[in-house]
Amino acid sequence: MLSCAILDDYQQTTLTRVDVSHLRDQVRFDVYDTHLDDTDALIERLKGYDIILAMRERTPFDRERLSRLPQLKLLITTGLKNASIDLQAAKDHSILVCGTPGFPGSTAELTWGLLLSIMRHLPQEMDGFKSGHPQWQQTVGRDLQGLTLGVLGLGTLGGRVARYGRAFDMEVLGHSRSFTPEKAAEMGITFVEDLAAMSARADIISIHMPLNAQTRGMIGADELARMKKGVILINTSRGPIVDEEDLIAALQSGQVGAAGLDVFDVEPLPLDHPFRRMANVHATPHLGYVTHNSYRAFFNGMVEVIDGFLAGKPVRALT
């Protein structure tokens, strides 16, 4: 019998959302709800498994880790892209890597939730309401109508965020490498040629770009300094796109008025991290894709991949 490890299932939800009964005679499933960073401990946990399901990029699989898993035959990633898996190393070690479908839009909706949380001081007001704060209203919120939203990256998610901005009667600026004035006109938003042009005008900047060699660290101290003082920065893409230390300094100085963050350089975020203590940071633990619809797509896709593997007909192969 083959064995399958389901990693980083923090809510222990995988096997409650998909029917694996037809696989029980061929595959044993083990669910792990605790994350391991230490490579040696991770290898000790996984060395006896033939199949691994990696929940997005929570656990990286680099060349060293893959080389130490000689029994591994199939590595499944939720979604069709996973920058934390070394695909060439997997191929070199004859490990089949396959992906699953996803559900579009979940992260874009969370982006808007973080923004509304900042604008209306929701955590403070909700905490006061629950705790019986003697002051019935503690803050004065800001309206989105009439403000300027800058969207970096106009793919599926960025495009949705841009449309949401228009629905809130905001001026929306857009920039990405492949974005054009013609496409901007079709969307009813304003094309800007680069981040500097966006920074001069945007009250809010939301990032929707993949992490790669070009985007890693693309927003640092110089870029933050060129933004409007008090700008709101939202990052639901990948933490390392924004230099973390520079962002902390900009938040402390007030150059960045507030940040809405769902992604971080290290996840889970260390308990002593400054983001956990800063009042102008509204943060969630990488929940962008953590929805019923996304998980349904992920885990049904996992079953499809395993069925294909057992039949000798790989599904959504990435290697």
C-alpha cells in the first residue's frame, strides 16, 4: 500500500472535504496539522511516504530535501504554481510533481477586507465592543470614495481588485509589465508607466505580483520614501516583494500610514516579530486562499492527481 502525507493542514480539513473512500485499499492518508521548519525533523517525518500533498508554499521542497526523500514518487502542490518546489530537482530525482485547480478571487476579496479593516479601524472598534470599552465609539474612519487606488499587477487577482476599486468610486491606477494603456481603457482605469508614477498619486497601493527575481525586494526604502506620506500599503501576494525591515521603519516613521499584510518573509510569523505589536499593521496568517471554495478545488484536484498517478496517466503534471 502507498502512503500519502498531507502537510500543513492547520484546520485538519482535507479529508473532511473530499471523498477518498475508493482509494483506501491502495493509499493510506496521514494528515499533519503542525508545521516543521527544521529540515532534519521534516525528513524524519516524511522519509517513508510515497506521496506528499504540499499545501501551497507552506513547506518548501528544495534540492536538498528532495534528495533525502528516496521513497517519494509523487509530490502534489495545491494550485498550478509553487515557487517553493524545485521542479528541476524533482525531475532529476524522478519525482512526478502535479498541481490542482484553484478558485479565482479569494485573495482579492481578502485584500478588500484588509483595506476596509484599516479604513474603519475595525479591530480596535470590535475589541472595544466585545470588552465593553467605556467609550462607545473610539475612532473616526475614512471613506474610500474619492481616494486613489494603485494596483501593482493586473492579472486575475489584480484585475478583480481594480474592479472593486471602481465599485467604491475610487480612481484606480494600474501598472504591470504587460499592462497597456489600451487594456487600462477597457477596464476603465488609468494606466501608469511605473511604480514611481503610481507612488506620486496613490493613497493606497495594493500588490498583486508573483515573487521572482525581478519582484523580490522591488519595494524598499527608496520606493517607500517616494510614496505619498501616510500611504496605505496592502500585500497579499508574497512577503519578500517588500523589504520587511524597510517597511517596518516606514511604518514606525509614519511614511507608511498603515499596512494590510497576509504574507511574510517567514511563515508562520515568529511570535516576537514587530508586525505582531504594531497598531498600524492589520495582518492575517496567509488566509488569501483559505476558503471553502478554494479548498474544495484543491482537494478534489488532489484525488484526481492520485487517480491519474495510479492509472499511469498523470494529471496536470509540472515535471
